[in-house]
Amino acid sequence: MNKKIEDAINAQINAELWSAYLYLSMGTNFRAKGLDGIANWFEVQFKEEQDHAMILYKYMQSRGARVVLKPIAKVETEWKSPLEAFEDTLAHEQKVTAMIHNINKLAIEAKDYATQNRMVWFIDEQVEEEEEAEKNLSAVKMIGDNPLGLFMFDKELGAREYHQASALK
Ligand code: FE
């Protein structure tokens, strides 16, 4: 595997694990505030991000490339409102999308067809991640200061279940 692509995928593994850490931090933040449904949503997100890291981890090994684990940067520990957390979520997912697109660009330049193919799953996944983040963000904007709205939204997010990523099976 091309060294630039190897480095970019290693950076992506770190970014996915950092994402997991970020969402777990959001999860505990909302548990502490009694918003258990929103917390559940972020805890499921935490598991999905770990899957993303593992898909790349396995892919690197399949290609005979070396996974190099770097330190995980610290994350915020406090979000004053669901609005703040979902704003951060959307902004973060947009950054992740740009990173995935960059790996794909490097793979195209290097004529690395296998990596391009692996990136297809991530490109599709990022469309879903951004859509979901936008959906949650517009919901909390609509709810504003309405306690009943927040109560119902929290209940809805409490129903989210974790399913292992198809690309890991
Ligand atoms: Fe991810």
C-alpha cells in the first residue's frame, strides 16, 4: 500500500476512535442531566465509531499494512444543551466526511482500487451520519424551550439500538 494512503488510514483510525470518545463523553454528559434517551443515542454512536475504526483496522491487515495507534486527543466533557451537542456532532461529522473524501482522492491518484472500494462504504456511511445529525439538530431547534417536546425527543432517541456495521460482518 502507498505510504500516503497508509498514513491517512492510520489517521482515520485515530479519528474514528476519537469520535467514539467524543460521543461517549456526550453520552455521560446527558446521563448526568437525566436525558437518558439522548444519552442512549450517543452511546450507540460510540459503538458505531468503534466499528468504523475496526473496519479500517481489518482492512489494513488484509492489505499487509501496519496499523499504528496514536494517542487519542482529549474531548470536551460538558455540553450545556442538546442543541450544543448536536451542533458539535454535525460539525464533527462534516470534518470526518472531508477526511474520508481525502483518502478516496489519494486512492484515486494512486490507482489503489481496493482502497477506493473500501471507501465506498464510508462515503455512504457519512451521508447517513450527516443526515442523522441534521435531523437531530433541526428537531432540537424546533423543540426550543418546550419541555414536552424535549421529553418526547428524548424518548424517541432512547429507542435507538446498536447494530454491528455490515462491513464488519
Ligand atoms: Fe465514523
